[in-house]
Amino acid sequence: MENMTFVLFGATGDLAKRKIYPALYNLYLDGKLPQSISVIGLGRTPLSSEDLQAQIHEALNEFSRRDVLRDNVQDFLNKFRYFIFDAMKEESYENLRAFMEEREAELGIPDNRLFYLSVAPRLIDNIVKQLDASGISRTGGWRRLIVEKPFGTDLASARELNASLKEVFVEEEIYRIDHYLGKPMVQNIESLIRPNPILQALWDHKQISNVQITASETVGVGSRASYYDKAGAIRDMVQNHLLQLVMMTAVHHERKLTSDQIEQKKREIMESINPVSDEDLQNNIIRGQYQAGVVSGKAVKGYQDEDGVEDDSTNDTFFAAKLCINNEHWSGIPFYIRTGKRMDQKSTRIVIEFKQDSDAEKDVGIVSNLLVIEINPNESVSLRVNVADHSSEKFEPTYIGFSKHPGHQPEAYERLLYDGMIGDSTFFAHWHEVELSWEWVQPILDAFANDEAPLHTYPAGSTGPDASHELIERDGFEWN
Ligand code: BG6
């Protein structure tokens, strides 16, 4: 890997502490950082580099998946420098350039520069313009820009944001983070299907009856009401994570695909999803909001009573939908997606349900075969099969499969940061996917904003509104 400068905008932020520093440290432990790297953390708070290093050390103690080793942590921390920076002030950029060049000279690093924007979206336009105007991004080596979500708040703002980035960077230099794409089991979908002809042969509408994608959480809005009450589940989880999971599941891997081919296939899948119709808005899109209830044995407030939430908020804390991909592989097969806060369990999973013989003897317990890909918090793949139980003369559904131990594997941010550093954008969200996702959700955003879609409620700690069960049961299936 080439030596480089890593510039982190938002160095004192929550994401940096919880995800970015631990990820860099674990890469360091695995020998996956460049031999020489200058990491420059930027923030408005007046701190010294030693202060930043102490904060990083604390963050590692709290959030690193592996223990912090006393004999090497200082070597890791020495790579970091803090620079006081105001993203809105031109002179900040001039000074940063001089500081960065000095470090490059000191460490003998070529001007390969990776800019990581973990900042409020309203700052991005100015940052990118100033990176260019100050010459910071005009490097003799390579330059890359990693952008955190949210990537826009609707179709128009996403396009606007993208246009700002494109004034300075080309698509190949832009790495839009969707941390779901960094999750080991999501990255493993390809390696599950391609080397297994038996799965490849089953991966289409001839054998599959429906696909279910769930991302349920037990947490509520927490301290993020000012963001979440405007975003809702649809912007927070659906436009990005869930639609990415749909694309990743629907890609056909009959041979090894290059990064460009995967991107192309994902784009084609998004282009083949039926646009949301008025009928969908009434029947196939479920908006929900949690009410008071009990989660993991603890009584919790309803959404409208949470701190910072408007009293009469109609914000969606739950979302479910049925969508169809009209292409040769998936035509006629429903994909059901759902996500919600304050549900009964934390679970992200993809369930592929296979067709059953029409004369299957359901009365003796025969059930459909399922392939269950558990993404979070467990990481496993299992296949539900029917096994005869001779004592009862019935069949028992039995799961065969394997599971991995999370915690022993690199986390999403480790994988994504590493890919960003080596210049592999396979598991980042490319512009066309992002734009097409916003195009799909835009009519839903409009309908929610104008209160044209029903708002269902569900008790905290439940599996979501009844309407989301009716959505799937109407078609003869149930959430697995
Ligand atoms: C984030 C959302 O992108 O994903 C959060 O902003 C959500 O609201 C989180 O809780 C879920 O991620 P994970 O990795 O815990 O499934």
C-alpha cells in the first residue's frame, strides 16, 4: 500500500471515536496501514496533538474490538496530529496545506491524500471548493474523498451535493460510505453463491418464492431526535442500507465479477425496480411509529414523548414495503423489506424463501426451505430443511449451517477504510445507485410529507404494526 496522508474532517466527533479510530487501530494491528502514514485530525475545538492522541487512546479502550496493547499503542498514536480548523474560513485551508506539506516532507510521504468527511452535510460544498482553491486536493499523487452518510435528504439535495463533489473530484475518486456494505456477511453474499453451483442454480424466480430483508433494532431515537425526527426510517435506513441489501441480494454471480461489473449490475437492478405507484402507497408501503411499550424487560416511552420529538410528529420509526424487480431473474418475485426502531430484537437478516411443492404435506409439518443470512448481531448462514421425526411421524424443520464469531472478524469500518486506502470502491455506494435509490423513495417521501399514506402505530418491543404482517400475509407468506 502506498504511503499517504489521511485527513479526517470531524476528528473530535462521535463517529471518529466509535468507529474510525478503532478501525484504524485494528488495521494497524493487522499490519494493514501504509508503512508511513500521516493522519491529520481536524476540528474547531482548540486541542493539541497530544490531546487528540489522548482522546484516541480513550476511544480505543472503549470501542476497539481488540485489546489495546501497551507496547505498541504509542507508535500508533504518534501517527496522529491535530490541526485547529474552521471549515468555513479560507485561511484554515491555506494553513492546513502548509501543515500537511511539512508533515509529508518530515515523513518522506508522496502527496497521496485521502480526505474523510465526517461532518455536517451543509459544510461539504464549501470544504470541497476550498480543497480545490487552496491547492490541497491538487496533488501530484492520487487523491480520494470518503463521504459519510447522509448523502442528501431527498433526490434534489443528493443531486446538488453530488454536483458539488463532481466540480472537484471524479466519480472514481469519490467513496460514499454505506456501512452495511462493509459488513462481513454482506460482503460474503458473493462468496456464498458463486462457488456453490447449487445456490447459483436456485437463485432466481423459478425456485424462490419471496425474499425478506429485515433490519430491526431495539434502540429508540435516543439523543438523535433533531436529526431523526426529520429523517425517519426511510432516509435513515431504507434509501441507503436496505436498498443496498436488495441490490446485493439480487445480483447474479454466475462468474467472478469485477468491481465495475458489480456496479453495473446493481445499477441495472435499481433501474428494474417498479416505481412506487399510488396503489403501492396505499397497500404496499407501511409507515409506522412506536408507542410506549416494553423492550427487553424495560418500560420505554412512545416516540412522541421522546426528548426533542415534536408532539404531533408523524415521523416514521418503522417502514415496510413490497417491491418487485422486473428483470429476467426476479420478475414476479416479491422482495419485502422492513426496518424499525424499538422492535422486539436487534437483527439484520436476509431470508430467501424457496417455492414449495403444491402438494407438500403441510399437515405433517413440511415447511418451505429457507436460506437465512444473518448479518448482525449474529453472523451466520443456515438452510432450513425438513427432517423426518419417526417417533411423531412428522417432519421437524431443522437448520443446517455455519456461524462466525463477530468480534474475531474485521468490522465494517475496517474493511471500508482499508478499501479506501487501497483504492477499491467495490463496497461503496456509487452515484447511480444512490440517485436511483432516491428516485425510488422520492414519491414515498412526498406522500409522507403530505400525509397521504396511513401512519400505523406499534407498541415498543413488538414486531411492528399489524399492517406490515398483513402486507406479506396477503400474498400467502409470513415474516420469517
Ligand atoms: C445507521 C443509522 O446508519 O445505522 C442508525 O443512522 C442505525 O439509526 C444504524 O441505528 C444501524 O446500524 P447497525 O450496524 O447497528 O445495524
